[in-house]
Amino acid sequence: MSANTYLTPEERAALESVRVGIAGAGGLGSNCAMHLVRSGVKHITIADFDVVNESNLNRQFFFRDQIGQKKVEAVKENLLRIEPDADIRAVDMRLDASSAREIFADCGIVVEAFDAVDAKVMLVSAFASSGKKLVTASGLAGWGRSNAMRVRKMGNIVAIGDGETSVGDGAAPVSPRVGIAAAMEANAVVSLLLGCEP
């Protein structure tokens, strides 16, 4: 049974009417995209330059037989298995501020799903003054402390995570907390599209 069965026609229309941009197709981006498609979002642009490798399988929405594939192509393949009618634009490139603004120009909401802090800062800087809605994540490494994960809204930016736990010694990127953050990012997008507080 489709998730759309539980939504009103107006809610379905709202979810299907906006293109969502996702910057990064790793643990955050691939899982956020999966949740969005399962929720009824039909138009997604996802950008990344990386390939699937074995170390990604502990937390990213890929499968062993996709090792070596471009992440954007592999995630597109997986999303279309969920919803064959989805309109998924897979952009295989490393984003900078200029290319991000161009690639996501027609997106009503952009999701920041990068690993590197400098890439996160770049994307936020690229869109902070644009008025475009931006959903970001910071502080999601390790395990446990689920209640530390929270949503903060600052103008057009919605920030997800505990804001402090970065990947490093004793704080590996592990599926549950990465998955929680990805689901929270998707939940924020769905909330924004349906006119609710994220």
C-alpha cells in the first residue's frame, strides 16, 4: 500500500508540487531521499561526485552489488525501485557555491547532506541570504543519545542534529544516528512542504 493512501489529495499535491534539492548522496542524502520518496515527494535533484564503496554500506542507502557505481546513479536506481514515476535528477559533480546555486535553482527546498564541515559551510553560505529554505545537519556521529538530536530553526534555515558530535575518535558514523538525522531532515522537508513547523 502506497504511503500516499494515507494523505489527502491536497497533501499529495503539496508534496508533488515542489522540487527538493539534496547536496550529497551519502549517509544523510541517500537516506533522506529514500524517506522523501516514500513520503510522496516526486521531484528530487541529488548531487554528489563520489562512488559507492564497501565502507558506505554500514549507513548509506546502497547495496553490495552497487559498489563501484556513482552514488547519484545508484541512489536514483534505488529510488525508482520505490517509486517508478519519481522524477530524479542525478548530478554527478563536486559542488561549489556557484554550481550549487545553478543546480538547485528550481528547487524550493535544499537539503545539505555533506560530511565535510567546509562543504556544509559553503552550501549554507551559498543559500543563507537567498530566501530559499535550507535544511542542514550537524552533530550526528557515534551512537546513543538520541534525545540530543533536535531541530533548530533560524530564519530560512532548519538545522538538525546535536550540533557538536563530529566524526572522529570514538565517534564513528554509524547507521542509527546517521539514519535519525536523515529521517529528521526528511521530516523537516515534508513539514515545510505541508505548511507545518518542522
